[in-house]
Amino acid sequence: MTEAVMQDVPNYIDAIGKTVAREVVSIQPQVSGRILKIHFTDGVNVKKGDLLFTIDTRPFEASLRQAQANVAKDLALKKQAEANLAKDLAQSKYGDIEAKRYATLVEQGVVSREQYDQIRSNAESLKATVEADKAAIHSAEESINVDTAAVDSAKVELSYCYIRSPIDGRAGQRQVDIGNVVNPGGSSGGGSGNTGGSSGSSNSLLVIERIDPIYADFTIPQDNLAVVQQQMRQGTLKTEVRLPDATDPIAGQLTFLDNAVQSATGTINLRATVANSDHGFWPGRFVNIRLVLSTIHGAVLVPATAPQMSAKGSFVYVIKQDSTAEQRQVTLGQRQGDLIVVEKGVEPGERVVTIGQIGVTPGGKVRVEEQRETGAGNGAKQ
């Protein structure tokens, strides 16, 4: 026999779920080229920014040098155009002065009209040359802008030759070997690692999954939705996630409730987020999930072996002070490990029979015997 105890226990919903990586990234090339180096081992943990692959940089270095040479040429042309402008501005200024002087002289009859027209034409020609110089400078500046953009683009493409991890996570199996030619948006040459099974597109070089923290996706019946929503208004709900072969659950939090019920199944999708620093959880594994809704204060618990079933429902044998057994109908709640909540029918401190109930009759005397075998509890006999 065992005394009923009073404890604070959680009110929960149990479900079966599956673990899902928090982030899944398919590493794909952004430029075409031959793989020269692989900087990691399949299955290792990688950090954000870690170098994974190196693509042959020589074509991109050549493109960068060409773009830089074009910029240098444009700068030289601009400098030459600026020098021409300075020279032609001086000449144009002198030509304007001469044209004004000859205009006065022609009025005085000192020079002929033909001489004046020639000087004036020369001044206009110098002004046109100045405008041409300005246009040449503008053209050089535009060329500088275009070729500077080409330099920036070449630098970006060169940087794409060094493929780095965008996240912290665990590397899967690489899909290429050294020497394979890869292409953005196209099929990459498969190597010894190209055995299938990884997610990602046909040109994926590698898949990295972030598994700390990890998600645990599960569903609950739509009948439970209202109580979950009600408790969520009070704050973030806690979860307990456990592998089927594990004893101790890992605490987590409910971080997602879907916006619609699945009409085909009458269930709604939820997601818990769980710390996974030791990588005990692995993406794709089935897990047991307990969604804790609230705390039941002062619940009465008895061993789960105490309740029995009859035509009238669940009952337990309560041992009274005179050592007689009373068959008492009970209303049971949720299990709490090896114990079960008794919502109605038993008070804290009352003794209940946990084994040997087959030998007990209502009103009969009960003799408690201590079991000698290891791990056995107390029994009852008439």
C-alpha cells in the first residue's frame, strides 16, 4: 500500500512529433569554375564564415586586372581632356579679347572687314573646341563610372570563388570532388560524395543544417486549440521533448502555432524550440512532446498501479483505520510518470492498495506484507 500524496503537477497535452533543423542551407556556386580545394570534412560542425570550397580564381583575377586597366586608361583620358580644356580655355579667352579689339579697329577703319571676320571665326572655333573638351571629360567620367562598376563586379565574382558557410551548423555529405567543374544554376559534376539523400538543387555542393537549437514539429487535435490559445495569452508555453529511448526530457518552448486547422486531419501544426548543444536530437527523428498548459496546484496522486476497472468505472481500494478495505470510485486525471492524478475520490494521506488487489474484497480485513524481492512495493492480503 501507499499513501496518496499532494503535489503541484502540470496539466499537459502529449503528442508525437519530429525534429527539424532550425536552418537548412544548400551551398551552391555563384560562378562557374573548377574546384581547386575542399576545406572541410563531411559531417563536421562548421561556423559562419568558415571556408568550404575554393574555385579556380585565375580567370576572375584576369578579369579584375582588365577592369582595373580600363579604369586606369579612363583616368588618363580624363586627365588629358582636362589638360586640353585648360589650354583651349586660355586660347578661347585670348580669342575673345582679340575679337573685341578687332571689332573696335574695324569700326575705326584700321583693319579690314575680312581680317575682323577671320579673328571672330577663330574665336568661335576656340569656343567649340572648349565645348568638345568638356564633352571629352564627361565621356571619360562616364567610362570611369562604368569601368569602376566592372572592377567592383570583378571583385565580387572573385570573392565568389571562396565559398564560405553562411551559418553555424553541421555539414552533410559533399556532392563534388576536387577537379569538378561547377556552374551556378546548373548541374555540378558529381564526385565520390554524390550519393544522393541530401536536400538542395541539382547544383548543390553541400547542405548545412543548423541543429542547435532544434525544432520539434507536432500536431494536436483541433479540440485542444481553444485551451492552448487561452494559455498562450498568459505567456509562452513550456514544452518537454524526449527521445523514445530516453528517460529525461529536455525543456523547450512553444514558438509556433499555425494559422489554420488542417481540414483533412482536423489537427493544427505546432512547433517547439529546444536547446540542443550536445546534438542529442537529430533532424528527422521522432520524439515525444509534452505541451505544458498550466500547473494544477494541490493535486492528489497515487501510484498508477492502484486504480482498477469495474463496470462502474475506475476504483481504488482505500485501507481504513481499522485495516478494512473500502472500494471507492475515483475520477482519474493525467499520469505523472509512475503516478496518476485522482481528481475525485481520494484524499491526501489516505492509504491505497497498489498490488495484490485481486485478493482484496470490500469490507474485508487487509494485512499489509512487505515484499522481499528487490523493487517490489507493499502488497495486501485478506
